[in-house]
Amino acid sequence: MDRKINFIDILKDKASILRATLSINRHVSSIHVSVLCATSHDPSSPPSEDRISDILDLGKSSRLAACTCIDILMERLHATQNAFVALKCLYTVHNIVSKGSLIFRDQISYHPSFGGRNFLNMTMFSDKSDSDTWEFSLWVRWYAAVVEQNLKAARVIGYYLSSENKKVGYQVKKLPVLNSELVDEIEGLVEFVVRISDAPESLSLQRNNLVYEIVKAASEDYRAVQCEISLRVKEIEDRVERLSLSELTRVVDALRRLEDCKERLVLLFVNRKRNDRLWESVRKTRAELAETKAQREETRLVVRTVSRSRGRDEMSEPTQCWNPFLEPGQLLLLPSSGGGGWLGMGPSPIAV
């Protein structure tokens, strides 16, 4: 049965390539063929380096070629019901985000930020061919979320995340001056790590080369985001006294979420890229911020209590009925609010 399915998939790929080849528009035809070859139905292996290189070269030629490639790639991603084709489309998109030209990256990130047709939301994807493809569908949904979060994190910090940046001497953007912007960046980067850590608990990672490669690609993102978080954790530690209570709360919550991911990340990457110094720094900084937050909250509570007490004192001052025209020791009778004479059980003397 598996052999029959594979044979049908091979015929589908050949038919698709043939139709693309016969297209009147030769320019679009060549791009279409490159995308089809990189995203075949073969379940056993990821696109080869040569296939990915062919795609990346399209982004170096012109904006039109890059836009056409993205349109074709996204159309194939959203039209397919095959888990392996979807994974290869996402793997190709991921390579564009990580290694593509600036033109290519802008094309891939433009539509998601405005909810356009290139949006990578694959939360409803499900290949119901058999139990195995259903399991691979979990990886499709996870991988799409990871790539999408990569793009969102890039928009938050202002540049694309990539471990390649360090190899070419990439200068890291200056950290924001405003505390609120720095907190936004920490939250965005932590959310990216949370997405990565939320990988399916299945055996496909060990038995399928395609899944292994997409997890390897995600691990490169994780390496890059570790560096970015480390820089910001050190910076936020230097700004503790200048953070508002709201900002302290947000950072403490974000770092707690980050620490909650540690064990899953260790299992996913089999103890690689552990970066124990980062985790120690996160633990130490979170503890310091939490202590400062607790002190601020306690101070606020005391101030609020004192303010309320003073408010009650001020409210009670008029009832003392100070009258400058009375001699010391004289008594002043207060009328009752009921209009029936004097207060309660008769005159209430107040010494002045």
C-alpha cells in the first residue's frame, strides 16, 4: 500500500512539473519548477542544498522574481493536504527568512504583518491519509508557528534573527533607550522560545530525516535567540531601579515563562545548546526583579493605607466644630440630623 501511495505521489510531482514547464510565461515557469522540485512529495528527505540554493538565488535577481516565488510557494503551502509537502514548503520559507536576501525577507514578512494571503497560520492543517501522516501534521502545525514567531520577533526587535549574523560580523542593533521597548523585546523573544519548546512529543524526530532537519533549523533559531535574550537580560538587570512596577511585573512573568521551557528544550535538543550561563543569569535576574517588585508593592500598600487613614482624618475634621468665637472651656451643642431637636439623647457637649 505504501509503495502505491509513493508511486501516485511521484506521478503527481511529474505532472505538476510538466504543467509548469509548458507554461507560456517562461520566467514564471522556471520559478514554478524550482519551487515544485524543492517541495516534492518524497517523505524521506528534506530539500537538498542545491534546491534551496536555487530558490535563494531567485531573491537576488529582482523584486519581481522574489515576489513571484513567494506567491507560488505560499499557494502550494496552503493548497496541499500532504504533510511532507507542507513541511518542505515551510522549510523553504524558513531558509528564506534565515539566509535570504533582504528583498526576499521583506516579501515573506510583509503579508503576515497585515494578515495577507502569505500568513503562515497552519493551525487547522491535518493530513488524514493514515495514522503516520496525522502525526506528521503535528509537526507541520508546530513548524509553521515557529517560523511565524520568528517573523514576529524580527518585527519587535527590528532585524531578522539568524545565527548567520554572527558569522559575517553582523553588528547587533543598539538596545532601545526606553524601558517599555526593552520589555517588549524581551517578551517577543521569550514567546519565540516558548513556541520552539512546544514541539510534538513523537518518535518522528528520530525516524524521519525531514523532521530531523526542521528541528535542526529551529535549533539554529534557538541559538540566535539565546544571544539576543542574554543581551537584554543583562541590560534589564542594569535598569532595575528605573523600571516601573508594571514593567517589573511583565519582565518577571516573561522570565518565569522562559525558565518553564528549559526542560523541554533540553529534551528537544538532546542537551545541545544548553547555555547554562544564560539560564543562571535568567534565574538570578528574575529573583532580583521579583524581590524589587515585592518591595515596591509593599511600599505602595503602606502608602495607600496611610493615604486612606489621612482621608478618614480629613473627613472627620469638620465634625469637631471648631468655633473661634467661643471661649476656652465653653460647650457647643450640635443639632441632630433628624430635625427633631438635638443629637440623640439630648445635647452633646463638645469642649473647645
